[in-house]
Amino acid sequence: MISDILNIIASLPSQHVIFGIISTVLCVAVAWVYSNSSYKIKKVILDTIGYLVVFNELAFQISMLYYGTWSYSTSLPLEMCYISALLIPIYNKYQDSRVLQNWFFFAGFGGSLFAFINTNLSQMDQIYISIHYFFAHGLVIFIMLSIVIDGYRPTWYDYLNAIKWTTVLVLFIVCINFMIGSNYMFTFEKPEGVNFTLLMPDWPYYFIIMLFIGISFYTFMVLIFKINFLYKRP
């Protein structure tokens, strides 16, 4: 199984790998600048990120319309990571919101991380799709890093809170998909592209496995901080 997973990662399109490396380096670089900045500079960075998120989504929607590929069933920002990205401007106004912090730490980071190590893109030759993809996911990862830098540490209550709101979102998207015949968050069909669902059985089993992987990742994120805390205790 591990070799199969590694084969999936090794089969990623070269453009995905290049964009992923660039996005990762930029995330780490900006996070380093953020961690060494004053409160005012941090605020400027976060506000800039918020504007970039909105610009990225608007540019993507306009590009889809321009190329005649826009569709309400495929082009709306109703995937988990795009929803997370569009929450960034709201987070900038309510940075003390524990619910938003939990969301970025668990759902935002988890979804964006998996988007880097596999992909649902099937048209990597369309550059604007790739830019939108990596821009959105990269900015979400940065927000998660900024939250941790500013002192966020997860609790088991935060863990349960994140599961609750993830469940609410999944149910909401399922309803949307039923109504308009779409497949946002891949609730009814496997995603296209080179991704781990290639190793999974068909619907509904692959979706159940995806949910299990998500909860396992949430659990891991809490445990890694809890273990680190215990290790540092005198």
C-alpha cells in the first residue's frame, strides 16, 4: 500500500510538482517574515493575503467565463479548500474567533496539504487553473502557520468543534450537489487527476475512506501538539 501511495505521488504532473515547490517555499518564506514582524506588519500581511484571495477567485471566475468553460456545476468555489480560502478576509476581521482558528488549523490545512501531494486537476495545460489551485491552497496553509505562530494550540474541544463544522459543511455540499447535479467535494464521484482515490473502491466506499482519512488527520494534528507539550514539561 505504501509503495502504491508513493507511486501516485511520483506520477504527479511535473507542472504540479513545480508549482507545489514554489508555493511551499513562498509559504515558508512569508511565514518566517510574519513570525519576525511587529503587530502592524502582521496586520498588513494578513490584509494583503485577504485581498489576494478575493482577487485570485475573481480572476479565476473571469477566466472561466472568457474561455467559455464556466459552469455552475463545476466552477463555483464550493470545494473545502476554496471555501477555506474565502474565509480568510472574514478571519482577518475576527482573528479571535476560535471557530475560524479551528477551521484553518484542521480542515483548511488538511485539505490544502493533501492538495499538494495529489491533485484533482485534469487540465494542467490551462495555466490559470493551476495558478488558482495553488494560490488558494498555499494561502490557506500560510494562514494556518500564522495562527500557530501567534500562539494557537489545539485542544480536544477544538478537535470536536472542527469535526462538527466539517460534518455540517459536508451535509450542506451534499444537498447542493443533489439540487444542481454537481460533484463538489467529490461526494458522488471520484475526482479526476492523479490522486489517492485511484487506490480506493468506487462510491460510496471511497468517500467513506476519504472521511476516515480526514478524521485521522485531525486526530494526528491534535496528538502531535499534545505529545510535544508533554515532552517539553519538566
